[in-house]
Amino acid sequence: MKNRVRDLRVEKGLTQEQLGEIIGVSRQTVNAIEKEKFDPSLPTAFKLAQLFEQKIEEIFIYE
């Protein structure tokens, strides 16, 4: 699944480590999400949407 997590994280000025701490996952998980090798759980997707003030479907693009 395509996503905009990296771009949104950089816009907020966060490192992968910082983002992971905020949403309760490891830096490695954030990296895997950004590289589109892992799709987050629904609760994690909601946390990202809330943090970035975006709708889930604006962050994650299902193809």
C-alpha cells in the first residue's frame, strides 16, 4: 500500500525514532511503513491520522 508517512513526518520535523515513540511502535516499524514493506494496524493508522491531522485515506493509498 502506498503512503505519505515519510513526507508528513519530515514536514513535522520528526525523526523515525520520535514518530515511533509518539505512536507506540519501533523505529524499525516506522521505517518499514515508510518503505511500504509493512502495512500498519488500524489503531496505528488512526494514531498517524490524528498526529498528522489527515484522514487515513489521505495518508494511505490502496491500489
